[in-house]
Amino acid sequence: MAHLGSRRQRTLALPVGLALTATLGFLPGAAASAAPLDGPAVTAASTATGPKLSYVVNTKGGHGASVKRAIAAAGGTVVHAYDQIGVIVVHSQNPDFGKQIRAARGVASAGATRTAPLTPVGITEEGTTQKLSAAEAAKAEAAAAPGQEPLEANQWDIRAIGADKAAKVNDGSSKVTVGVIDTGVDDTHPDLAPNFSKSQSANCVGGVADSSEGAWRPYTDGSDHGTHVAGTIAAPRNGLGVAGVAPGVKLAGIKVSEPGTSLFFTEAVVCGFVWAAENDIDVTNNSYYVDPWMFNCEDDPDQKALLDALTRATKYAERKGALNVAAAGNSNFDLSADEIVDESSPNDTTPVKRVIDPSECLDVPTQLPGVMTVTATGDKNVKSYYSSYGYGVADVAAPGGDKWQIPATPDANGRVLSTVLNGGYGYKQGTSMATPHVAGVAALLKSAHPKATPAQLQALLKAQADNPGCPTHIYDSAGKWVEATTCEGGENYNGYYGSGVVDALDAVKK
């Protein structure tokens, strides 16, 4: 996920220095493709002096038109209606809008997607990006074996899942597209441009898709997170830089993070999944959790509405043929525990310490029905120190990097090397980095089995994964080799790796 350090760090990746800042107010400004907040006053209610907030209103079947009238009567302005899933994105300045619209006939649930103006936060990567220097690049190129990409000697992660060998059998079909729902993808990067699909890309910030030229790219001052993820999935074998897990498939960028930050709000993420559903995306990569709540509880009316809207969106994408893959998070949480202490929510105002039951208060999108949950491993093939996990929650694992698990590579860097902004390359670690490895293997499976459904792809990923069983020891956050006392299960399934670490070579051979 783009939030790495603490699970709160937004985009479950763990770059070595990725510090994100939020400089905006309640909603994205002109740089985003959001509809304006200054809609016409519909009733007296809309003249209230409360802050302008964004809401999702989830309708019951057949009540869309009446609910839209009720929205206007309560002082709301419809930004976009996703009638195909019964979700309406609304802006309102009425402080009682949520309460009033929940009482309207035909409303299943409704709630605010945020609680206050944005504040500086991080994303789900563990640490910040470590840029590859010219000297390091030259050292890697000198160590490259015949047939390798120039920087591939440093890609221990590609070899760990047999992706280098898989490319010699089947490097993926150009008819398969992976949608990177993230901070934007820089399609001008020379190691991404050959596989990038502009026609399947968009900016969904604000809840309305904008597919104009370049809208999917990161903001000028934006994060390199989505670009790094994209390179791991499908950087082509073109004699430049790095190699992706599935170097023959297509990439689409679906930007959902706010300008100047890496906050991912519900209306944008709903838009992202609907866009993927309706634009022939085969796999979606989700290396983030949806803000402002790390865990969304059904007994809170606002959080329930967010859960409902996101569940409708992910299920719609699945029905349309997309397998949704998501990061488990970087807080080293046991997502199957009876209790978890959440000290980071809401992250757009002052967090309030709360004790939650993760079976009732879900981390989204990773804990939504049908979404594959990915944990992270390092070079020693043991769970990364930061990776969240959980028996019955984890589906599969993949290399996400671990600074304490040092590989025998030219750079001896245990993080994951991939593409970053301005045509460069850099290292990141996090479950955000593990997830694109799984998305890439899923794309290889889809290439080999073009008629496979999302459920069948998920079953194939699990069947072909290699499970090392619970380890005796792992590294902790301080780099100490400690007993692995929190792993439950055996060699067929356990809470650290789910069904196992994905295997790209098996994906193309079986």
C-alpha cells in the first residue's frame, strides 16, 4: 500500500524518504478534475455556513431520481452519479446534510468522505525513495549478465519469483491491461512509455473521470509512488533500466490521490474502480488504503457509507472482469487479531485513539470481499518487518523489500528497484511494492488463460504460490533477528504468506 512506515502512511509503499505534504483545503483545487464545490444554492439548507465537504450517498434500487431530489432539498449538489452501482458523489455545506439525507426514502447509507481540511501525511511505503545514482547504475550495468536489462542485476525481487525465467517462456500479452490505481503514472518515462495505454487511463480525483491528455500523470509536485509500482508490473525488456514482472502487458494509470498529498478519498477510489470496470482493465493494483480512516467501522454511519460505496465499486469491477489486488499495509498489524489499536484515524484532522475489531472495522480496499490481500517479503523470503498479516486475511505474498534482508546484488539494497519520476530509477520498500508483483503475475496468468474469471485467476495465483511455512525467525523494525511468534498456520496456508509467495514461472508453465 502506499502508506508504508506506519500503516497510516498512505500509499502502501515504503520509499526511503517519501514525505508527502498536503497544502489544500477540503477538496482538490483547480489542478484536480473534481467538479467545483460552489454549486448553486438549492434550498435554505445549502446556505449553512459549515465547511464544504464531499459525501457518498448509496441508493436503494430504483430510487436514484427521488434521492437526487432529496439531495437538493438537503442542500447538496450532485457532482456525479454512478447509477450503475447506486452511488452518488455529493458536495454540501450543510453541517446536517449527512443526518438529513440518511433519513430520506431510498437511501441505503450516506456519509462524509473526510472530516476536515487536509494535513500533512505520508503514504504506504516504508520510508522514502532512494534515488539510484549514476555511479550505482554504472555498477549494475557492469554486472548485468547477457540478456539482462541494464539494472536487472539489482532486481533480486524479479529473480525471487522467477519472473526473469518466465519472460523467456511468456512475457505477457498486449491484450491484457493492469490498471494502477494510485498517485498517477508518468507515461513519459522511457521505461514505461512502450507499454502504456492512454485510452484506458484517467484522473479520478474528486470523483469524476478526466481522460484528457496527461490527466493520469502525477502532479508537478506529486508522488513517484504510482510510477514505481507501474515499473514493477510491466517495465518492458527494451534494453533500458529495469524489467517488470510482466514486460509484455499493458499499463493504465488511474490517478486517485489528492493534489499535493497522497490522500485517497472514497469518491476518487469509487471512480477508479468504475473506470477500470468500464475500460477493459483485467487487473487493478491498489497499493494504498482509503482515507481518512485506517479502519472503517459499520456502526459509524459515515464509515459504513464509505464501506458500502467501495464494496459496490470493487464488486462491479470484479463482475466486469477485473481482479482487484491490494496491499495488506505497513503497520505490522495482525489483521486477524481480536483487537487492534488505531491511533492514526482520522488522518485529515486530529487522530483519536480507538480500539477496533478488524473483523468488523475493515481496512479498505484490502479487506473488502473478493479483493486479494498481499503481504510483503524480503530477500531471505521471510515476512518483511513492517508488513501487516493475518490468518484468514492474507491471500498471497510477494517481494516488497526489507532493508534488513540484504541481497547479494551490486547495490546490496534490500528494497525494490523500479522506475521513478523524471526518467529515473529508485528503491522503495513496502506492501505497496509487494502488490505490483502479484498484479504482474496475475497479468501473466490472464495472458496464459485469457478466458479466466477474476475468481479463477485468484485460485490460480494461490495454487501456484510457493509457501515456505511459518519461519522460526524474522527481522524486527530495529533489524534484530527475533523469534517469529505471531505466525499461525502451516505450509499450505498461514497468516504471514497466505497461500504462499507468488511464482511467475509457474504461472506461465502450467
